[in-house]
Amino acid sequence: MGLLTPGEQLPDVPNTIGLDKIVHLVLFMVLSFLWARAFIAKENKEVKKRKFIPIYLVFTLIFAILVEYMQRMVPGRAFDYLDILFNVLGVVAGTILFAYLHKNKSILV
């Protein structure tokens, strides 16, 4: 899993404040958008969409928190509450983007 790559194997990036937070936000926005598309957009006659939405949100938010927590166990990586915050903000942004595009019948969803 790329999100758990040991820190010493990552390329050096200038320590710009906020750059890593933007990366967290964008990665989880794309991830949550794609998961929403996979779980919610496809109509399933047996299970209504209303049941998928809470499952999708809980699963995605737990994943966003768990990935950051697991970094405590990876050499060269660190746990950061702000990373969790930006992971969660990315999930929210991706979900809102999906809902907007789905409501407006975009070809992307």
C-alpha cells in the first residue's frame, strides 16, 4: 500500500507548510469520489441507495483515520492529527463533489 511506504524510501520534498496536507486532501477526495461512484451510483434493486450511503461514509472515514494511525508502525513515518483532519476533509470534499455531479447527471458518475 503506497500510503504506508517507509519514510526513508520517499523522495525529499521541500518542507513547504501545507503541501503535504494538500496532498492528503486531494488523495482522499479522489479516493472517496471513486468509492462513492462504485458503491452509490450503480443502482442495485436489492439494496436501496439509502443503505449504502451510511456504510460508504463510515467505511471511508474509518479508512482515512486508520491509514494515518498505521503510519505509527512504519519506520520513518509519523502519526499526525492534522493529516487525519485533511484526510477527512478530502472524504467530505469527494463526497460533496460526487453528490453534486450525480444530482446534475454528469457523465463522470
